[in-house]
Amino acid sequence: MNGRVVLERFPAGGPRGSWPAEEFARARRQEGQRAEVVMDLATDAFLVIVREPEDAPVAA
């Protein structure tokens, strides 16, 4: 398990001056989630993720 949950993905080639992944992550943070944006180089996309806590129970 990589310890993260992908909430949404956005193509890296968005319109100039547009930051949809950052805006989405900001909205999730305002809801109380610890969302962050990372780049997935393999798919050339920005991912909005939430890292799972280290002590989270493992699903069976």
C-alpha cells in the first residue's frame, strides 16, 4: 500500500493561468481534508491526494 488516496486527477496541459488541481485541493482543505497536489510524471497529470495516516487500520 502506498499510503495515499487519489481524489481527482487533472491533465498537466491546462489553460494558461488556470490551476484546477490547486483549486480543487484548496476546496477539499476547506472541507477539512488534508489534500495536496502531486505530479504523476508517468501520466503527465496532477493528482489531488490525501495521505493515509500511518496508524490507519488495514482493510481486509
